Amino acid sequence: MTVLIRGAVMEDLSFLREIERAAGRRFRDFGLGRVADHEPALIEVLAGYAEGGRAWVAGDSDGAPLGYVLVDEIDGAAHIEQVSVAPDHQGRGLGRALIDRAAEWAASLDMDAVTLTTFGHIPWNRPLYEHLGFRVLADDEIGAGLRAVRDAEAAHGLDPAMRVVMRRQVKSGAYGGAATRVRRADQQDVATATDVYLSPFPGQVGLPASSNSGLFRAGHLL
């Protein structure tokens, strides 16, 4: 299957909401039912990203969206606000390709990094992002903008002890065009991703009931 990474358009937006809603159901397995139940961004919000050139879609050969990424600029870096892939297309490299597209955008604007916040204890969050070249920032490395993001998450009920702020360096001038074609993952890619997914995270912590209230934009779904 040929997949094209392209800019999101208005016709995609209702599909993006459904992709996030479907992908988010996995959080129930970790006791995060309210994360799973949280409504995706409104069409008006998604439209702002699309019109601003900060939303990309992984589409199949017929143009139907299979995944998407939204990006902000925070602390001089490209910040991934959300990345989701439809459950039946996960594990095929689409999330990686979407993040790489965000990194290309960052490089085209002379930003030197991509950042995100995510859960530290969920296998398809921190461990997978580390596999994709991200590292966890120490507290004294977190800028004012990312602190504001973290504080907003806490205000909406996300336990800060369960969240991490991550950063990946990008190569300046690496931008290569408006659309990127990606190859189908091979057996080695799948094996590596499976190892990452199945490996226990050594610092796994419990899930207090208080972490299930008032949640928004809570994780990244590859």
C-alpha cells in the first residue's frame, strides 16, 4: 500500500476526529478511561492547524486519512500537540513518518528540535518515542512554554508524575518538499517495534484514581 504524507485539508477533519477517538480506546487498558472517552479537538480547532500549515495526514492511495499530526511552535521548537494513527494501521511506520514530517517542517523554519509531552509508563508512548530518537528532558531543560503545557495538563487532572517532556534534535535545512512518500514497514521494522511495545518499562508506576479526571489531549497514539 502506498501512503502519502500530505497537508491536511478541510475534507479530512471529521475523519481525524474519528481516528483519534478510535486510537484513544487503548488507554482503557491502563486505567485511563477518561482519556479514552475525551472528545477530540473541535473541527474549528483542527481547521486552524490545517489553515496554518501545521497539520499533516497519512493518506492511502485513495486519499483517505489513516493518521495525522498537529504541530505548534513552543520555546522555539516544533511541538507535537497530537499524533494519532487508526488502530488497524498502527505498527506500519505511519506514526514515524508523520513525526518525520513535523521534523522537516521544523527544519524548514530553522528550528532545531521537535518536542512533545506524553505518558512515561505506557509502552506506545515514552519507550516508542525513545526508539524514534526522543529523549526525556530534565526539569532544568524545560522552557517556559513547555512548563505551561505541563501545568495545563496538571490543571486538567493529568498526574505530572506520569508525564514526561521529550525532545528530538532535527537537522537544519532538511526539509525536502510538500509531500513525502513512505515505504511499507519491512519485517525488521515490525520486529523492532514489537520489541519496543512488549518490553516492560522499568520505571512503571501505578495509576491513581485521581489521574482519571478532567483529561484533555492526553497522549500520542501510534
